[in-house]
Amino acid sequence: MADEKYLLTTENVNLFYSGKQALFDISLYFPKNGITALIGPSGSGKSTYLRALNRMHDLTPNVKVEGKFLFHGVDMYADNVDLVDLRKRIGMVFQQPTPFPFSIYENVAFGLRLGHKVPKHDLNEAVEKALRQAGVWEEVKDRLDMNALGLSGGQQQRVSVARVLATKPDILLLDEPTSALDPISSRVVEDSLLDLRDEYCLIIVTHNMQQAARISQTTAFFNDGRLVEVGKTRDIFLNPKEKETQDYVSGKFG
Ligand SMILES: Nc1ncnc2c1ncn2[C@@H]1O[C@H](COP(=O)(O)OP(=O)(O)OP(=O)(O)O)[C@@H](O)[C@H]1O
């Protein structure tokens, strides 16, 4: 049951693309901190569900979202919710690093400047803090004026994480954040995520089961738009309750 120990609760979520149902009765709860991995074969609904968590589908015509979404106990889908504010508090990092063609500094400061006039000193502090938290400060501190597009893929992705962190979110949604990176850069990004898990609620869609096993405490397995099983990551991988989960984690399909 949902209660105050959870920062975000979602109950009985159904989602339809032009009338075609893509999510079926999903109920999942997220605590204030820690990493939850959403795993499952291609097309199982992981990204669709993730995008519902910061109302990204509002931007797409013909998508209908049903169910109860409470963030800090408040209905996230109420008409009076300020979407810019919601997306600052529930930030999203995408598969491809998404730096703007500006300096590293401006990339991170971007979200902070939205709708606010922030004193330069505060901005400098916030940019440094976010880059430190994202684990990329030491690599970029002497070249903050450099175009962020000149960084490596892994660095760009950590700058993307910093940009989201700068707005002081409670939740980071990560949609396959390392799938476009080489294995070494992926591990560096994973290490940065691990450093964040005590302070933030992270929800990560990943195809990479080793990654889910390495970094998450909780794993939810999706198949055909349904939540098959959710539990401690160890149990999902080593001792799943459902045969479908067992078959997926042992590589029989997917
Ligand atoms: N914009 C869209 N319009 C219509 N159908 C969509 C749209 N996005 C996703 N779908 C459908 O919804 C279902 C779930 O897709 P989704 O991308 O959420 O799965 P996924 O598990 O994240 O897959 P992948 O791992 O390949 O990204 C699929 O059948 C997909 O074809």
C-alpha cells in the first residue's frame, strides 16, 4: 500500500496511444531515495511508463493516461499543476546525451535561469555543486566555457545529469542513460548514479540486466505493458516468483 514513506506512488495506471492500450494496471511506489530499475523486453512499456512520471505524454496528442499519481501526496495530474515546476522536481535524462550547443557552464545553469534571475555568485555555486554531484567536475572545472558538444559522450551524459540536478529535483528519471555510451563511459556514469542514490530517488529504464543488478535496489519487470513482478533486485535476479521473470532474467527471451 502507498503511504508517506513513498515520495511517488502510482496506482492502476493504464495508458492508451490512439486508443490502443500500452500499459495495463501498473501500480508502483517509489521511496525518497534509492535506485529502481525498470527492465523488460523491447516494447514492454518501460519508457511509456517512465514518461508518464513527469507528464511527458502531455506533449503528445492522442495519448490517454489513467490512474492515480501522487507526488508528495498530491495529485500530479491535477489541472492546476505547473508543468515547468513539476519537471524541475522530476527531471529526465535521455538515452542520447542532450547538451545544448552552449558552454558547459550555460548547459548546467540553463534550468536555473528559467523564469528566475539568479545572482551570479549563487549560479556559480549551483553549477559547481551539480557538476560535482554528477561526478564530472574535476574533468571540466578548468574549461567551463568550452562548448559542451566537444566533450566525450560519457562526459556529455554526466553534464546532462548535472543540468537536471541543478534544478534540485527530488526524482531523476533516466531512460537508458548509458546505452549510447561505450562500456568504460557507461561504468563512469553508473558510478555517478550510485553516488546519488542516497540523496535522490532514481528510476532507470535499462536493457542492460547487469547494469540493473549492479546499481539498483529495486527492480520492476515489465512485459507486454504489464508489471509482472517487482521486488528487491537480488530476489528478482536470483529468486523471482514468476516463471516469466525467471525466463527473462535467464535470457530465454527479450
Ligand atoms: N508514441 C507512440 N505512439 C504509439 N505507440 C507507441 C508510442 N510509443 C510507444 N508506443 C508503443 O507502446 C508500447 C510500449 O513501448 P515502450 O517504448 O514504452 O516500450 P519499452 O519497453 O520502453 O521498449 P524499448 O525498450 O524498446 O524502448 C509498444 O507497443 C510501442 O510500440
